Amino acid sequence: MAAAAVVTALLTTAACGSGNGTKGAAGYDAANNKVLNAGSKKGGELKFAGSQDADSWDTTRGYYGFAWNFMRYYSRQLMSYKTEPGKAGAELTPDLATNAGKISNNGRTYTYELRDGITWEDGKPITSKDIKYGIERQWAQDVLSGGPVYLKDVLDPEGEYPGPYKDKSPDRLGMKAIETPDDKTIVFNLPRANSDFAQMLATPSASPVRQDKDTKSKYALKPFSSGPYKFASYAPGKSLKLVRNTQWKAASDPIRKAYPDTISAKFFANANDMDQRLINGDFHLDLNQTGPSPQGRTTALKQHKGNLDNPLTSYIRYAVFPRSVPPFDNIHCRKAVIHGADHVSLQNARGGPLAGGDIATNMLPPSVPGAEGQKYDPYRIAGEGKKGDVEKAKEELRACGRPNGFSTTIAVRNNKPVEVATAESLQASLKKIGVRAEIDQYDGAQTAGIVGSPANVKKKKYGIVIDGWAPDFGTVQGFGLPLWSSKYILQSGNNNFALIKDKTIDGLFDSYVKELDEGEQATIAKEINHKVMEGAYYLPFTFEKFLNWRSPDLTNAHTTDGYSGMYDFVSLGLKNAK
């Protein structure tokens, strides 16, 4: 009854055409892989709305995809992604660096020269030492947990460097694999070659951080800007405002055009309220880039389809089984849940084929070389078992010594209605095989310390965690290493929720990073995916698509594969800028 009332209210609002939410709508999918409303007008306030704050705005710690996209407003890296639509947006381009760098020493040495005119928000020049220090912060996992650690593991595989906060060298720049012969030159000496190293330098965790502005665990509250905007105010979980960094020089930055004067974000506790405000025209787009809630989606499709894009993302949505929580230490209990799930119901809970995506049958996104899509379906998830196979599930329950089923807890973020709906769908289908699942909702902004803490997962007895993942960069290493490598099991900010410790998988990753042939890389990626699926660590839900709202007031709107089908934030401007 209550949900129906909300939908009715939204439909009434939409029918009245309040605000400027649909006036001048360009058409369905008009910004999907192409530029809509090209323009160079400057000024105005670009307004984001979000149902969830970032996990962290610290470039070292943040790991949410929308946060990485947004960080380009106030952070720069040696390399970044092109501001072009579709696949071209995933291509690397120099940012702070003058060019793509010089690679020597059989792929183990990377040398970059810095551009002229690159400055911090106080006007001081950005130096090679600032970049080195920013990267060194990855080693301070006891203080700065949560973000990716690719560079840490590639540059210091033996873990010899203690991190900048424990560094005993006078300048706290004792990471030996990174050299700064002068302020304009930085050299990386890899102990072992890694074919994706340049991609790693485009992640926010490779951003410069100036030592005298490093507030350690508080840095997320006001990062010091190297980009065209700087923090004006931030109230965690409530609002965020960026203003122009007047020291930024457009001539030094080939990527960011910096059209708006101000960038703001408001966070909503109620996703339905947020969707209504977007429809009303109070905000321009969804910061989280995960699509409207089920109620908002219904309204938007019926009344405002011309304001929607429907990109195929590189995300996979799934459930993962932490092996530290019995009985998921038993592979047959994990297989029982996979077979017992109603995969069509899970797809519908996420929005159906249009707004949720195709049923995922394995754990490698279609965008990653080596992916097989639905052709690889070892558990018949999209085939004869798509509605659930109760008999096969019960057979697996008997094999794992739980013929009468068992009890467990599903952990899911509380501020994502579609994820809660997914958990409820899974709960209902598992009941049919005797698996009794309670649902525990948690604050998604606290992921790193809740489901990202193996100790907390074990304590809370989270046997099933609802989650999703997209590549940090478009390779099997960029997607799967944090999820499946034993080296990436962390005490906080962990993403290997299943606690996979498989020597074969680790060995395949080792082979991948040394391989330069793209065909062989794809073969290795396929092998890794097969080993992960054979271990039954995951229940895949969807190869994700979503419906994304765009205001008709936006200029230069386009989706980009560089950020998993999201709109390219730094390209956006406003038609009605003043």
C-alpha cells in the first residue's frame, strides 16, 4: 500500500511537468556512446544528487566507481582517460605527464616528464616528489585502508617499504623503486614487468599529495586540489561543494575543460525522494550512476523516457560467499545456493533485462578481453536452471552434510533499494531449499570496515554478501586481482570477500602480468574465470545495464567506457549557465 502511494505521487508530479526535468528532453539513449548538446559555455552550478556518499574522497582510499569519476575534478595523475564517448573514453592519455612515457629495461622501467604550469590550489608547482609521496601513501594501510594497492604490490612485492608515516629517511621519500632525479622527472623501476602498469598510473591512488597538506586519516574531509576545482565545504553524508581552483591553468590540462563555476552534491537518505527531485529538475544527474530506484524507474520510463540513457556497463552484480563463515567453507553448500537461486527473479529484482541487464553466468564482464559472456554457463544459470533447480540444490545440500538446509545471514547495503530487493529475492528462493536467510542491512559508505573486514564478517556471520564490481582498468588484472588473489586479502578494505587462496589462480595472475601478447592474455583471463567459477565462490546476478537520468540542461553529456558506462563528469557543462 505505502509503495503504491509513493508511485502514485511520483506519477502525479511527472504528469504536471513540474520543474525543468523533461523540458527539451533530447531522446532516449541520446547520450549513450555519443556526445549530446556539445557546447563550451562556462558558468553555473552543476548539481549532483546521490543516495550514498563516497567510501572516501581521499584519492588513496576511495574505491567507488562514481568517486573515481568525480575525483577528476580535483585530482590529476600522470596518465588519465580520454574525454571521449564509448570505447574511446577508456583509452589512456597523458595528464600531468608530457607524453605516454618512455618504457625501457625490458618493460621494467617507466620514465615520465611533467608538464609546465601544473600547480596546486595555492599556486605552488606540482613536483615529481609530490607524485611519489602520493603513491607512497598506499603503503600506509594501517592508517589509509580501503583503496586499491596495485602500485604497492607491483613496486614492492616483498613488502619491504614501511610507508611514508614510518619512513625514517629525512624526506620521507624512501620508496626505492621510485626515483625523482629532478622536480620534473619521475622514474619507476619495477622489480618485475607488469603489462598493465601504465593503467595503474591512471587510478586516483596515483594522484600527487603534498606532504605538508597530508592530514592522514582526515585527508578525505578536504583533499588539496591539483585539478580545476577545490573543496569549499563537505559535510559527510549530507553535502559537498567544489569551487573553481583559480590557480589551475587550462593550458596545462588537456583533459578538463572546467565549464561549471561550481560543482555540488547533496546526499539523500531516501532514494525515492532523490529520484523525484531529479525528475523535478532540482538536480542535474545521479552522482552514484546506478539508476533510479524501482519506483523512480517506473515513473521515468512512463513519463520521461527522453531523459534516460541505457548503457551496458562493465559491472557484474553478484553474491559472494565468505569461506570463513560455516557452512560456506564447504563447496557443496556454496553450490547449493547457486542452484537454489531463482536467477530470473534476481534479474527482475535488479530491474529486468532493460534496467538490470542480462543474467550473468560467470564472473568476467563482457568488456574484459577473454570474456565469454553467457556462452560459459557452468551452473546452467541462464539455461534450464534459470528459475532455480531445487533438486540439484538439495543434492548439493546432502553432499555438504546439511540435508535439511541451514541458517545464514545476507549482508546488503541499506541505501540501495535495488540491492535490498535483490537480497529479498534471494531470501525467498533459498527458503524453498531449506536455507533460512536473515537480511542485515548496513551503511554502504562504511563498506571497508563492515564487509571489508574479514574479522567483522566472521563475527556477524555474514554467509552471503551482496555486492558488485567493475574493472579498475579494462583487463582481468584490473577486474579480478582485488577479488580473487590471495595477496589481496586485507584486514580492512578487503575485497576478496570469499577469502580465495588458490595457488593456481595466483599463478595464472603471475603469468598474465608477464605476458605481452593480447591473445595469450585473453586465454589466461578465460582460465582464471573458469577456476573462479569452479570454486563456486560467487553467485552472479547480472551483466549490468542501468537506466541513467540526464537533465536536458546538460551540455557535452556522454557515457564513457573509461568509467564503466557512467557519464563523463569532467566533460559536463550547462546550457543555462550564467
